Amino acid sequence: MWRGRWRSAGSALVRVVLVWAVSTLTMLVLAGALPDFRLQSGDGDSITRIGLTAAWGAGAFGLLSALVWPVLVRALLLVPALVLGLLVFFLNGSLLLIALGLTPAGRGEVAPETAVVVAAVMSAVASATSTALAVRDDEAYRRRLYRLADRRRRRQRPPGAPARGEAAPGLVVLQLDGVGHAVLRHAVDRELMPTVAGWLDGGHRLAPWRTDWSSQTGASQLGILHGSTFDVPAFRWYEKDTGEVVVCNRPTSAAELQRRAVARTGDGGLLTLDGASRGNLFSGGADQLALVLSVSARRGRANRSRAGYFAYFSDSANAVRTAVSFVAEAGREVGQSLRARRRGEEPRVARGGLYPVIRAFATVVERDVVVAAVIGDMLAGRSAVYADLVAYDEVAHHSGPRGRDTDQVLARLDRSLALIARVAEHAPRPYRIVLLSDHGQSPGETFLGRYGLTLKDLVRAGCGLAVPRRAGRTRSGAEARAAFLAALHRPVEEGEEAHPGSGPDPVVLASGNLGLISFPDLPGRAGRAWIERKHPALLPTLANHPGIGFLLVDGEVLGPAGAVARLDVPGEAEELLARFGPGAAAAVRRTDGFPHVADIMVNSAYDPGTGAVHAFEEQIGSHGGLGGEQGQPFLMWPAELSDPAADLVGAEAVHGVLRSWLREADGPQVPLKNPRPEHTAVGTFPSAEGPVRDEVR
């Protein structure tokens, strides 16, 4: 035992010395290359003294980074996350200035702006060296993981908890946002995702499932984590009783939707027992949160979701690596956009403005923080973890679901999965890793690009209202944009867009290729007769437009050339909506019963031959309505878990599968529903052993 400890200590000492030596050499090279950085006195020094000064400065910088950096990050935890990422360089530069000030006789001197560059390079080189040494020394890497797991488990395990090796298997659910079943299959066949391919070869099983009409993250994730998609007709919709627009990726809306789901189901969610929610719109009832939108509107200590930033950025090497990758990803997006424009690729949408920064945030910052949080959860031995990786969805909206841009994103996501799988081998309990997606994406030219006007313009024309000469663009509502704004402490679509107010003008909203039209001056839902009397040209204008597939108006489906199908007449809607795939009529029928369904629901046209739809937003890869791969996500699970039903329909069904898998580990892992929910107060969760009180998060 003692021999093993001495060997471990010796290996750690050797790694520290090697990293110190490489940092010293890096400092010497930078001092020779940069004019505003020197390591000698004004009178000149010998090579030996210069080397000793470099070693002193590198050692002091490394020590300050290890001791002071975590304190600085914790002190700045309430600073917006993106700003914190940009401060990384300046904080590192300040630490270098302090380190050089500690050199003997003040021989180290550097200009402040040069210190930022020197500190960034030294941190990156030290991180790369340390990582390379750990990779080469697999035994040391394994021992380090076990030490971390043991330390965290001893600190967090309650008395009487099972020791290592005795714990029941945990469940890690990783959501690859927007990756459809066909896209995943395509990526595996093209060897873009070798980790996923290895899991499938090793016994994992893969199956598609079908979304509701609202094929988007807000509905799907609410159903998966909280067991209810009721009254979520789209990504955004207008509620006449409050006069507000609900947007799934607005923090206040996400919190309200979660509250409604908890009230409807009578339990806190999938993750209420020792669970962690990472990078999601909703908490799932978890106590451990990081980058969860439904709690991001809170301020101060109540916003525990921001703790994920501290856990990741407390390591200065992580911070520098992510910051450098962030800049590289933004540059990559600019280059890809310019190449697409130069080649005249079609369809194409605008990718300027803040989009390169938003994409870099989604594909680098969110990914790194979420993956690090999941690794921490596994090392801590948590029972259930649910994490959302949004990188593919964000890029596919602007580059299309398939192509070089998205292939690169999928390959990088696969490397993140490989890292998680490797750490799982050293966790204090075995983990079953489940992959799933919340929806797919369907390609196609935007409605504006194809027909030269927006849905709002078409509606105004049908109502006899003035139409702007120049069509305005409908802003994309991707999840990454909301996470980006939340990281900056900025609201999402507040003001006039959130509160359109009452009046004669219709409220027209877009959710991918699904449009919603509401008449705010009319209480309750508008009937077809009222609409035809008030705006006689509107319904024919919409139903006969080549870019529109069908309308839903108060229990009736309207198609082109005067086609009408009543939902309460068996077979009529099935025939009219057959081209939109199996289950389309059932999905429309269910949405028709929602209290907040729009007066007119508009689904774009769909070409079964190409799989193309026309988004009412500026997206050439879209989801939110019916038609094509957007409604065909996937579920992938290890063979030791029981197989779900052959035909999974709706996110609520996926929630039921995940609940059953949690129970398979070691008895009931989530609170059981009360057989008489009318007697269960919100926040009270009956279990097999009687009522259990828990906080609704």
C-alpha cells in the first residue's frame, strides 16, 4: 500500500516538474520573441540568471493560477458568463504581472497588453502538457479519477449509503438536440461518430420515436422531464387571457410552463431523487442545476444554475482553452458563411450580426460546461443525470441539417461522448448511458425566401390590412440564443413582442414551419364562421397558397382547393393529412383540444419526395410542425435496459420509458403518481412508502 502511495506521489511530482520546465521554456521563447517582455535587468544578465528568472516567474504564475484563480472565479460568479469568459485573458494577464513582480530584483517586466498574450500562451501550453502526460500515464489518470470519486462520495454520501461497488447503476441521459433518427444513422454509417457506432456494435439499441405536432425542444423536453406536453401548442403562442406571448426559451415562460406541468402531473419531475439537470430548458425537479433556463431568471444565490460556470471556469487552463476555442469557432463560422456565399449555395439565410458569437457559445461554451458538469455528476455518484447538448441544432438551423458544417459538429459531439464514457468507467457506481433527441430537423428554403413575403404579410393581405413594401425577417427562436442572452443577464423577447396588446390587428407568430394566428380583440377561440364574416378573404388566401399545407380552425382542417375535414368525423382528417405521415391527424386532433390553441394554426407545405418544408422563421433547417424528419427523433439505450414499446408516440411516452428504467436500477427512483391526484397538493409526491414532501423547483 505504501509503495503504491509513494509511486503515485513520485509520478505526480514528476508531472509537476515537467509542466514547470515546459512553462519555463515557453516563457523564455516568448521573452525572446516579444519586444515588450524581458527577463533580465537593464544591465543584462547571464543566460543562467535569465533561465532562473524564467523558472521563478513560471513557478509563481502556476502557483497563483492554482491558488488564486478559483477564488477570483467564485468572486465573479454573478458576472454574466460570457463576460467572465472574456475576462479570462485579462485576469490571467494580471496574475502574470503579479508573478513577474515577485522575481528577484524585479528582473521580469512586461507591458500589460503583452501580459495578456503571454499568460494565454503559457496556460494553453501548460494545459496541453499536463493533458498529454495524463494520457500517456493511463494508470495515473485512473488513480486520479478514483481519488476524485472517493473524495466526493465521502463528502456527499449520507450515513448508511452503500459503499463503492454496492451502489445501484445510475442513469445518464444525453440529449443530442435536433439530431433526427435518420441523421444519426447517416453519421454512424459515414464513421463521423465512432463512439456511437461502438456502442451500437456493443449492444446498444436504437429506435425512432414520434413527436407531437409541436416538434420542438420546449414541448419535447417538458414532456420528457416533467411528463406533460399539455397546452404547449408551439414554440411560441399568444394567450388571450393574459395578453402575453409565451416563448419556450424565455426564462419566465419556461418557469411558468414547468409550474403548470408540475401542477398537472402532481410530481416534481424525472430527476427529483438525487438528480442533476444540465443545460436544459427545465429542471426536471433536480436539486443539482447548471445552465437551466427555467431558473436563470432568478437573481443572486437563488440562481443555482450558474454554479456550473464556477465548477468549470475555476480551472484557469479550462477557461483559457474554452476562450481560445470560442474565438476559433466564431472564426470558423465566418469562414463557412463566406464560403457558402461565394459558392452561391442555396438555400441560404443571413449568418451575420451576433450569430457567429451565438454559435460559438452553443458549440463551445455550453458544450464544455455541460460536459464538465456531467463528468462531475458521475464522479459524485448521482443517480440520474439529464443533459442537453445543443450544438448540432444551432448549426443546422443556419447551415442545413446535413452538410460539412453539421458533420464537423457531430464529430466533435462524439468526442464529448467518448470523454463521458471514459470517465464513467471510473465512477463510483456503474452508469447506463442513454442517448436521445427531442426532435429532428427538416430542410427547405424559408417561406420568405421562396415566396418573397412573410406569413405575417400574407395574413395582413388576407385581412385587407396594409402590407409593408419590404418584407421583414422573422427572427429565429433557437434555444442557443436564449441561453446566450441568459448568460448575459439579458431578457428574451420582452417588451412589445411579449405583450402585443389588444386591437383589431391579428397576432402572427412563427415556430419553425408552424404558424399561429390569433385575434386579440375576440375573447375565446374564433370559429370559422366568425373569421369568414370578419375577414372573408383570409382563409381562402391562406389555404390556397402553395407554401401552406393545411390550416386548423376550430375543429376543422382546411386544405387547398376548398378541401375540408372535420376532426370529429372518423377518417376525414386522416385522408387529408396522409402526406404528412402516420399519426398526423391524431397530433392535430390532440392540439385542437388545448386551451391556448391559436385561432388559426398554419402548417407549411411539405414535399414527401425531398422532405422539404418552408420555415416561417429564418431557418433552412427547421422544426416545430409536421412534415419530414423534424418529427422523427431517436432513442438509444443499452441492452441491459428493458425495450420500450415498438411505436413510441409523444414525449410523455418517452418520459414513461425513462421512469421505468430508473425503477429498474433499484426499486422506484422517482415519486410514484397518486392514484387520486385531486387529493395531492402541488409539491407532495406519493411514493411506495407514503407521501414525501419535496420542493417544487
